Amino acid sequence: MNTPDESLAALLLLLSVVLTVALYVWTALAVSAMFRKMGEEPWKAWVPFLNTATLLQWGGFNPWLVLLSLVPVAQIVVYVLVVISAHRINPGFGYGNGMTALAALLFVVWASILGFGPARWLGARAAGRRGGASAGSGSLPAGPA
């Protein structure tokens, strides 16, 4: 027979799984809509690691940096690179620094505004180039395998 503590633990576990799946689906739908506007394949938003690699690529970083997220301490580096990528993507939709803060704090809301909102993709930010790098150019380098 289950004690009330076991029942509560099972209910909390079930609730957390349902919320996690709902958040993943919401994020994937929003990023998929954003990718569609940017001319990227929308299905990439549904594939773990590939969605982050694609965001990094659009932000001007090597998409293979996503593999750092497999190392627990290095996950913070990937988080910072995703925020920088969001900062570099925002001008392409006509948004500024406030949206970067939103991407850092509430990524799913940021992606929802860009993906489902009225903003259209205006093009990558050429000013993102530093030292002759091709970050932010209108054409994409080859994606991850």
C-alpha cells in the first residue's frame, strides 16, 4: 500500500515530466517557426543538439561547439554562446538588446516572439563580423553532419 508521501512523490514526478514535455514541445514549435522565417529547415528545431548547433551556426559560431554541452561544467559556455547567438540573430528580425536579455532569461518566450510574432526575417547582421570572420553573413556555412 502506498503511503501519502509515495503518492505525492509519484504525482510530483508525473507533473514534472508532463511540464518538461510541454515546455520542449512549445520551444520546438517556436524555434521551428523562427527557423522557417530564417530560411532554415524547420524540422531541425525538433532534434536535440541539432537545434542548438543551428542556433550557434546562425550566431556565427562553429556548430560543433554544441558538443561542449556533453561536459557538465562546459554547459555554461554553450549557454553563453546561445545568448550571444540570440544577440546576433535579433537585428535580423529588427529587435535589439532587450530581446537578448529575454533570450537569456526566458528562451522559450524569446523564440515565441520571433517565431510566432509579426517580425519578418530581414537578414543576418553583417556587423557581427570581427577580424575578417564570416559570422553573420547572409549565406550559411555547411551545417553539422
